[in-house]
Amino acid sequence: MEDIVKIDDIDKKILHLLNEDGRMSYREISRKLGVSVGTVHNRVEKLMKNGVIKKFVPVIDHSKLGYKLTAIIGVRIKGGVLKNWEEKTAYHKNVLAIYDVTGEFDAILIGKFRDTSELDKFIKGLLKENDVQRTYTQTVLNIVKEDMTSSQML
């Protein structure tokens, strides 16, 4: 099990600011928080070293690129091969997330697709795989909240 990293209020405030604008300069953060630029630099380096900040990336609006269909797909896998199947499937261009879950399915995929025919092709491809026993697909009608980078729980 991973160690829990303890952070203080300054770290939380830095994370909130970077979550709002990942390109915000250390100087601007230091002004907003009333601390030195060196303090901000050291805190961000520590947060990166400890794995709290994994990387700095743009948040992409997939719908602007034509990926308007979100699907939640439950997958049942033959015993003993789940990890190998997940590692292979994780690299599919449409798969945004894979979760090991309890219950009827072994894994839940979150995928983005251009249209139903692209989703259909993806599902049929899954079902052709020897290790896949069953799938269950739900399409998302409305995205109420989708924020995988949220710092609100801090």
C-alpha cells in the first residue's frame, strides 16, 4: 500500500492554484499566497517527488475533437488473465480509464468515441478476444461532472 503524503495548507493552496491554471508561474503563486518564489518552487518539487503531482498536462475537451460519445463498459474476463488483459487494453486510443471493480464485472472501462459505429466496432473487437466473456455497455446522455484532476477534496 502506498504511503499517504501529508500536506499543509500552503501545499493545498498551491495545488488548488495549479489545478485552476497549470501554467501559472511560481512568481504569481507566491504573490497570491504571500510566500517566497523559492518556497513555491520547493513545495512543488516536493509534491512532484512524493507523487502528489504526477505531471502537468492540458485538460482536453474531447468533444471539440469529435469524440462526443462517452461509454461506460463493464467487462467480465476469464480467471487469471485480468492484469494482462488490462495492460493490453489500456493502450487502446479510445480508453480513458480502466478500473478493477467488485461485483458482476471484473473491470469497468471509460471510453470516448466519435459515434455509435466507432463504439460498436470497439465492443465487437472486445467480444472477439478469447479472454473476454461478456460486456455490458452504457452510453452517457449528459456529463454532469467530469473532473479527474479535482483538488476540491483537499
